[in-house]
Amino acid sequence: MNKKLIGIDLGGTTAKFAILTEDGEIQQKWSIQTNINDDGKKIVPDIIESIKHRLSLYEMTSDEFIGIGMGTPGTVDREAGTVIGAYNLNWSTLQEIKKPIEEALNIPFILDNDANVAALGERWKGAGENAADVIFMTLGTGVGGGIIANSQLVHGVAGAAGEIGHMTIEPGGFECTCGKKGCLETVASATGVVKLARMMSEEYSGESTLKEMIDDGQVVTSKDVFDLAKGNDSFALLVVDKVCYYLGYACGDLGNILNPNHIVIGGGVSAAGDFLLEQVQKHFKEFAFPQVYQSTKIKLAQLGNEAGVIGAASLALQFK
Ligand code: ZN
């Protein structure tokens, strides 16, 4: 009998689950709301209950599974199976995850950081084409990332490797939530794009719907900026070019250091699609040296929000 994998993508609003074959094909998926009340004490019991419920629904037993992998916000101790500092889950103190889940379900359990897990997913079944060297960056409310080199996730000494969002791309630039200035996240996240547009609008004097919206005090989103640029708004085009310049700069340096097969861009901002990709590629060519820009491909993510559960499940392949 072919054994199955379980992948869990734990987030601040929902926990997504999937049962997959060992080839990474999703057979069942479901989600539950994340209950962060009471210091997030309900989260692990809710996960256990939900899996128990589904296994009985599908008439499956623990011994039919190779393992469970989970992606979580916060700083992960992979050996101990614990998480600390996941503030959107109200997990400020050390949380035991692996021990209670393995005890309750009798299935081997492994966890990693959510951005790393999404990187594994895109690498395995998405734009990464299962290559040995893949960098994933996700442009959402923040900018996250994961780096796979020689087929291994790079974790770093404190588990902080792959934090692409905190690459300095503008010394002395906007302040970042990390306490530093000029991080990629401050200009290429959904909020960063808007912040950049607001700053640039002060010096722009031509005709522009985007500038009018900003001057008028209207709510502007990063999607508005990209949509207006696609419609040839002259100022929106300048903003998008600047965002893509920063992304191309970051991709260039990542490429120069790691020369991956693919740099994969995902997250909400990447919904701008080929319009974004082509401009990032243009700037990437300015910042990557020839051997790198000829061999490293910049691509859009393909899995959307399934990357997390797929990548999480792939962690459990090591129990085979
Ligand atoms: Zn930062």
C-alpha cells in the first residue's frame, strides 16, 4: 500500500490541511479557523481534533501515513519541534508542537517556518521544477522567502536564513518592522508599494490618476498601482518601474551569490503577472553578471496558496 502524507499550513486566520500521495498529489484538503484566543492554547488541540475527525471521516488510520509536516509562523526549533515568537498566533512564549501531536495521533511530525515550507512547495510541484537550487520570494503584506541550495533548505545559525524581505536595497530608506532601514519589504510588499507611490508622488507634477487619488486622500492599494500602470498611467508606470528595479536588484544579488536554477516570485503583489515579471527580468539583467543572468530564471509562482500544504507535506518525506 502506498502511504500518504499530511501537510499543514498554519496561519493567523486559518490552518489549511491536505492529505497527499508521496508524489505530492493532493487527495483531500480542508481548513479550519485559527483560534488565537487564550494565548493560542487552543491551536494545537484544534489541529489534533481536526485531523482525528478527518481520518475517521475517510476511514483512514495512523499507520497509513508516512508523516505530518507543518509550516508555522515564528521561530522554529526543528529538533525540539517547538515554536516561539509567532505573534499573529499569540504565541509569544515557547510552544510545544511536535510532542502533543505525535502523542495524540501516533504519526511522525516535523515542522519548519511557513515561508520555507512555501518555498519547498513551489520547488517540488510548482515553478521550481524540482530543481536542486531554488529561491522563493513571496510579496504579500510583508516580503518572505526561502532558499533551497543543493536540494536543502538553508536555515542559518539562528534559523533566520532566507529572510529576503530584509535585504537592504536602499540604505537609509524607509523604516522596516525589523528595526532596520531600506529593507526590500519596505518597498515591494503590498504596503511598501503604496508607501513608495506616496513618497514619489510628492515630486511628480504630470497628469496621473494615481497621483490624483493620492493627493485626494483616497485609499490606494498596490493592486491600484499595478492596474493603473497597466492602463498606461504615467506616474503609476514610474512607481512600478521603481518597485521592479528594487526586485531586480534583490534578485540580481541573490543570483550572484547562489546562482539558482529559478528565482520564484509569489504572493499577492505577484498577481500583477507577466507585467511585473518582465520588468523584474529587465532590471535583473542589470544587476546579475552574465553567467548568472544566462542561467538563473526568474519566474512567477504557480501553486498559489497550496504551496504551503504541499511544501509542508514534503518535509515528512524524510520519514520514509
Ligand atoms: Zn527589515
